[in-house]
Amino acid sequence: MKKWCLFLSVYLCLCILAACGAAGGGSPAPGGTPSAEPQTGGETARPASVTTTCRVVTAEDGQLLLAGQGNDSNIYSLFWEGASIRPGALVEIIYDGTVQETYPAQFSGVSAAAPKTVASTTCAPCTCGCWRTCGPWTRG
């Protein structure tokens, strides 16, 4: 009885191994004809560029810490080579659509980054230290 159980378990393992090996052999069947369709290697369609707007949280030594706007709740880091920028300002970033999985997240393939001009509003400057959504206000 023990030999019979051992034989069935070995047979089952061999059948499973053979089935797994036959599914994705990787080499074409002998005598097969190649497909006329070009093999691209699993490309995915991505937009040429993506534009996003973020609010500057801190700006120190050319490194910006940015907060996403609207439905984007991510925190981003961006090396800034432009003119000085104050916390609270909006920055428009054009990048290739991918974000590196670091903390804080980083944009990949940044092609342009510039301060976004905000239309004049009737908001009063912030005196409590928070950043209002109506403009790049500074403390005090």
C-alpha cells in the first residue's frame, strides 16, 4: 500500500512538471512558420509627456519638496535649477509619465519645470502659516 501511494505521488509530480514545462517552452515548434507580425517585447502605450501641477512645500539648496494638487495626494522631490522659488508657489512639471518609486517620489524624464502663474484673487495673505489654495502666500 505504501509503495502504491509513493508511486501515485511521484507520477502526479511528474505529470504536473511536464504540464508546466510544455506551456511556455519559448522555442517555436519544429517546422512552424514565423509570424508576419513584428515582435515588440511587451510594449505598453504611454503618452509622450504628462503635465502636472504641484505646490512647493519647501525649497532648500535647489531641492524642492512638492505636494500634489487635486486628486494627487503624493509627495514629490525635484531638483530645481531655476530662479529662487518660495514655499506655497505652484510649479508646473512636464515629464515622461513615469514616477520613480522612492520616498518622496521623483518624476522620471523631466523635460520642463516652471512656476505657474496664478490669476489674481481676492484672498488675503496667509498669516497662520498654512498655504491657501488661492495663491503662493508667505508667512507673516
